[in-house]
Amino acid sequence: MAWPKGKGRRAAGSGRKKGVQNHLTTALKDLILQALANAGGVDYLTQQAKDNPGVFLTLVGKVLPLQVKQDGAEPRLPAAVNHIHEHVDS
């Protein structure tokens, strides 16, 4: 069955541009970041890494993907993880 003319059709390319997030997703991320800032930011995350390492590492695994070297060597963690590790050890 063919679509009725003028109904239910959009011009090709008229949707959201590739890579542009939904406004609700963007607003939710902003709220989460504001709550993190209110809770203490880096100091709060550092304390959570010490108090709840399993939960903290789950968060790290979701937000910091592994970076794979181009030469086929073992995957390595981003520098940000090493930075976090330094804060947790201190």
C-alpha cells in the first residue's frame, strides 16, 4: 500500500542531524552534572572510588571506553583513569 500524499512523509534528510542528541537527553545530562557539582565534584567522586570501588569502576567502565593502540598492542586505559587512580591512592 502506498503512503497517502502529504501525510506521514518527510523530506529526505529532514530529521535530526547525525550526532545531535535529543533535547531531553541533553537536559538530563546537565542535571546529573549539576548534581555532581553540588555533591562536591572531583572530591565526591574520589571519595566514592574509595568507599564504593565496585560501583565507581562500573561508572568508569561506562563513561571511559578502552583506547586500543593502532599497532595491535594490548588495550590501554585512557590517561584520565590513571589520574583518578592517583587521587584514590592519595
